[in-house]
Amino acid sequence: MKTVEDINKMRQDMVSKTDDKTVIYVHLGTCGIASGAMPVLNALKKKIKEEKRSDIELVTTGCAGICSMEPLITVKTAGYEPVIYKLMDEEKALEVFESHIKNGVAIEDYALARGMEYQLKERALNKGPVSGEKKMEGNIPGIEEIPFFSLQEVRVMHNRGLMDPGKIKDYIGRDGYQAVIKALTEMSSEDIINEVLTSGLRGRGGAGFPIGLKWKFAHAESGDVKYMLCNADEGDPGAYMDRNVMESDPHSLIEGMIIGAKAINATQGYIYCRAEYPLAIENLNKAIKQARALNLLGENILGTGFSFDMSVYEGAGAFVCGEETALMRSLEGKRGNPRPKPPFPVKAGLWEKPTVLNNVETLANISQIILKGATWFREKGTVKSPGTKIFSITGDIDNVGCVEVPIGTPVEVIVNQIGSVSKGKNLKAVQLGGPSGGCIPKQHLDVAVDYETLQEYGAIMGSGGMIVMSDDKTGVEIAKFFMEFCKDEACGKCLPGREGTKQMLFLLNKISDGTGSEDDIRKLEALCDVVKKTALCALCKTAVNPVLSTLRYFRDEYMNSVHTNELERA
Amino acid sequence: MEKLSEFTDEQMQQVDKLIEASGTNPSGLIPLLEKTQGILGYLPPSIQQYISEKTKISANRIYGVVTFYSYFTTKPRARHRVQLCLGTACYVKGSDALVEKIEKDFNITFGNSTEDGRFTFEKARCVGACGLAPVMLVDGKVYGKMTVESLDKILNEYE
């Protein structure tokens, strides 16, 4: 049986392995693979073999963050700083091999940056390479000079682009499972709950409920059987932060689950993951297996007396299963229908047992809170909402990707400086929170992203999808798009959700296709009010938000649409 | 028990093995159905009935589950499954033009198969590859940055 000493020894071995050698990192997230990273990897593999260069280490990692530049590779030669190359294909990768690896000359045209993300802070201080590395010549910006990277604060994603998600050793070498060791050997359940409470960590799935409080409630429930669940049913279209975490750093999620389980005294956990994420499921399953082999999961974990095991449950495609009570019904093998609360899941959740359900990003925060403490966690973010939040920024911008910023960062910084609106596109609004969220129009871009402020403006933090929209689409079209989604995905259990979404879509269609009137806009508003107040669960209650938000900011477009129609009819 | 004529003996043996491994616990129903569909391609009422008799889970409940989740289909799919992502990022990047083109070129509405059994066209909810929007999947393979022009070229690769 493996013990704490064994894990610590593994870590020591990894840390002391500082031999400075040539490494090629190929970044293989879903985006990278879809853009052609596999042929690049294979070409490099073949080349290394042909040239008999056993001194070169080829490392496959998860996503490097900037999806629109995929496939990305990072090349580091002994003694020199690494260089990230963008938009690779087989030929370009082989050119890089010839020039950079064999002749020590970086190819400016293909290079994105000098340095790697984990070196950012030291590089910013040094205004150049970290100590021990020499500068690569050529007109290539340092990673610390590129706003996409320098404006981010990577905590949850601190291993990105650096680590092979399929190798638990790599994770342990990056301080992985140290938090589990600390929580299981030095802390009581109460200690863990207190630390998380003090940190002020709030649910990253959108609702922003204090995590420590949820754990405290579940801990207080009596009963031998409790469940620790992870909501990985990332259903908001345009949001893929959780996919990224699961694919690139699955162990960070497992670690959070183990610590949460200890806090509430759960012995069994499930990750409910949507079937649309095959790579995430594969990587998670592999990671769980490895953790079990090292006795980090299962009976008597590392000899500490605490037992917990977990598995991945594949969803079968239903947006409503992101709602907690629906998710639990689905885990029980039923239709994913939500049910009224109370009772809340912390009292009667999965199979009517006390259950905690946390989102992926939330759980991936836990290990660092335990390891570095609540005070450290509060150094970033706002007083009410400490820490960072990952957003997936997409739409009409150049730098599409996953970005992690302190909560409270203005939308403007994320959209214009990190994302950079595409040339020839006029920014109209930023949509946050998907089908449950709303728009921030361009005149309010200075708004800070935190749970409360965004709500004042009619948007929500949501799970982290941030879609930049140009004036190609009207407010009516945007509302229609989301309502179509909600109508399709409404589970049918409650009448306001089932019929309300249908009728709202009917009215939106009427308004946009030339048969609507001002009266239809009034009816639409009235219906929004009814559904908001009466739908059974949050999904349909919030389905009215895209309509209300576009009516608030783009009412003139609704009016234009019906007036043009009325004129045409006259 | 009546033999199901639409499936081969070999397929049914595999299904029997799955049912045996899954047991009669209703909580294992969804994974069981997922794997069964993996073997048979679709889940018609006959197979739902079959699973019900073997697992003692009511046919009503199985039907309820199969029709609730979008992963399950009661109709056989064509040789190639084409899923067009209609997530928000894909929408912003113009996936509606792709829908229009497919519906026009194949004279079909989404959710259906072409008469020659070549393609089943489905709308997919965000596959999380928003950096490559608009995105299309053919038999699970992701194609990014789709245009009306590249659509034909890609579909032509699938006979």
C-alpha cells in the first residue's frame, strides 16, 4: 500500500529532475486536435526517431489556452528560453525542428511568444528570460508583453500547457496531491470547512453560493451515506472552461473531490460529465485509475483511515441535467426532471441522501486554498467574491480562448485587451451566462465582472461563457436564438417552462419575421414576468433573461422591427 | 422470448452480455442504454421491451428515458452522422448559413436522414470547440472554421 511518504518521494524525484534538456511540447486539447495537432505530433515523433535524437523529450499536454492559434507547439532547447509556435502543420513543425532545434534559430514568422505561461511572473520582473535561460534571438515578443497572457492570473489553470494530463507523476511533481495529504493528515472536517469558508470561495457554476456554507450544511447532516458530486454537465453553449480543466488537469478536480468528501464525510463520488466531451471523459477515467493505483482513492487513502472512491457518469444529452435536482435524477437512471426545493440536496439529494454538488472549476480551486490558505486566496478578486474566474471568450474576436482573470476585472479588459475585437467588426454587446444570461452593451463595457454588479446590468456571471457579438445580429435575433435553445431543452415538467418558452418563441418569431406589433412586445414582456415567477427550476426561470436584456438595451430594434412591419402592411 | 429480427444473433449476444453485467439495478439504466445503442445503432421499441423483460425495469420507464435524452434515437441513423454545432459562438460566426445550405442542397430538415441512407443531419449543442467556430462533426470527427465552400469538400469525403 502506498503511503504519504511514497507520494512525497515521488514528488522529490520529480522536483530534483532538473536536467536541462531539449523538450518539445505539443498541446493536445480538443481544439488542438481538431485543428490538426495529431499529424504535427506524429511528424515530430517520426523525425526524432529518424534523427536518432533520444535526447529530445516530446511532451503532450492539454490546451495551451489560446484556441484560435491552434495547433500550438512549444520548443525549448537546453540552456535557452522556450518559444511557442502557433498555427502549426506538419511542414512548419519540421521547419521548426530544422531551424530551432538543430541550428538554434527560432522562426519569427511562426512564433507566437518567447517563454511559457508558468514563467510569466519571473519574466515580467526580469523583463526577459527566467534565470538560467538565455534569450532566443529574433523579433519575437516575450510572453509577458502579450496582453492575452500578461493580463491573466492563472491559478486554476496553473498547470496548463506544461503537464501531461495522462501522467500522475507530472501532477505530483507540480505539488499535486499535497493538499490531499494536508487535508487528510493535518486537518479535521471542520478545519477544511473553515478554511474554505474564510476563503470566500463561491460556486463557479453561476449561482455563486458560498462553498464553505454548502459543505457545512452537508457536514451537519447525520447519516452514514453521503455523496460528493461534481457537475461537469457544462451545457451553456459557448462555455468550455470546464472541458478545458478536465482535459488538461483532471487530477486537480479529483483532488478537490477528495477534500470535499473529507469535509462532509462522503465515501462515494460521481462526476456527471456530458457525453459531448469524449476527451475529458477519457482523461478523467485514466486519472481516476492512476489515483486509485497510488491509493489516493479507495479504501484507507494513503493509510490515513479515510476512504473515498469515485467514478465518471456519462450524461446522455439534456441541458436541464445541469440543474442540480435534475442531475441527481439522471444519476439515478431516470428522466432528468427537476423537482421543487426544499428539500435541498444537502438534506435529500442523490437517492435521498445528503449530497453536495459542486462545479468543476469550483473544485479545481480547492487544492490551492488548502495548500496556500484562505488569505492567499483573497489576495485576488473582490471582497465579496474573492479569487479568479475562468471565461471562455468567443465570437467576433481574434484571441478566442480560455482566460482566467481576477473577479472584478472590467469586461472591457477581457474583451478588448485580452480578446481583441476582430478587424472590420463593430462590437455591439458581450453576452454572458448563455441562455440564462444577458448582454452587456458596448456603452457599459467598463462594468466589473462579479456576481452582484453583472446582475445590476441584467447579465449574470454564469458559468463563464463570454460571447462577443458584433452588430451583424439584432437584439431580436439574439433573443430568438436563445429562446429556441430553451424551448428545445425545456424538460416539459412544469407548464410555465414547457408552454411559456414556446409562446415566447412564437412572439419573437412574429416580431422578427414581419408580422408582429407593439402589442406583441407587451405580451412578450408580460409572459417573461409570468415564467420568471412561476417556472419550477432555475433553467426556465432564467430563460427570460436574454429577452429582457435585449429589450432593455435594444428596444429600438424591437420597435423598428414591428414598425417597419406595420408600415409595410399599411 | 421472441427473437428480434432487425438485429443479428451476434449483436443480441453482445446486448445480453451487457444486460447481465448491468443487472437489475435501475440506476444502471442510462449507461446500459448508451452501450446498447453503441452496438445496435438505435433503440427501437422492440429492444426497449426486450431490455425491460430482462431487467424487470418497466418498459414505460425505459421509453421515458430513451425519449428524454438527445443521445438516444429510436430510428436507425444513416451511414454518416453529420452534426452541425449550433452553440452561441457558432451562431455568431454564421452557422445559420450552413444550416440553410444543407437544407437546400439535400432537400431535408435537420433531424432526418437522406433517402439514400448516406447522411443523418443533426443539430448539436455546443461541443466546446468554440475557438474553431463554426464547427461540424462527421462521425465524431471535428471540423472547424467551416464555410459554405468547405462544406461540400468535407461531405464529399464521406460516401
